[in-house]
Amino acid sequence: MNTKINAETAAKEIKTEETVSVYVPSEGVGPFLEGALNGVSFRIPTDTVVEVPRRIARILSESRRELVTGARAAQAYTATGGRKIG
């Protein structure tokens, strides 16, 4: 499999995809959120509303949901004095 061709194809697809508005808070991230999707790098400024391709917005949403779920589990663990829950 030629990853360069796949990354180039993914980059073209992402550039032509419909965009949506997102807001990424800087807390715990810094001035930019950086990542990659199918070999295509992205750098999103935080604390401002920006337009991103729909698939990147979906990944951000799923990541945020996992962070919130983890934070809730940690709070429950801490609230019980660090004892196993359930």
C-alpha cells in the first residue's frame, strides 16, 4: 500500500468536504489543537470559532465525549475516597 498516495487522496477529500463551525477551548490544550486524520495534519486555533471539515468536527466531538466520560469517572472515584465503585 502506498501511504503517500492515500494521504494525498485523503487531503483532497478533506479539502472538498463540507465545513462546520467548531469551538475548542484552550484549557488543557494550549493555543492550538494539533492532530492528524488519515495522514492529513491539522492545527486548529483554540478559544475561537473556526470552520473545519465535517469529519474533523466529528472526531473532535467523539474525543470530547470520551474526555467528559473519563472526567466523570475520575470524579466519582475521588468522591468515594479512591475506593472501587460498584
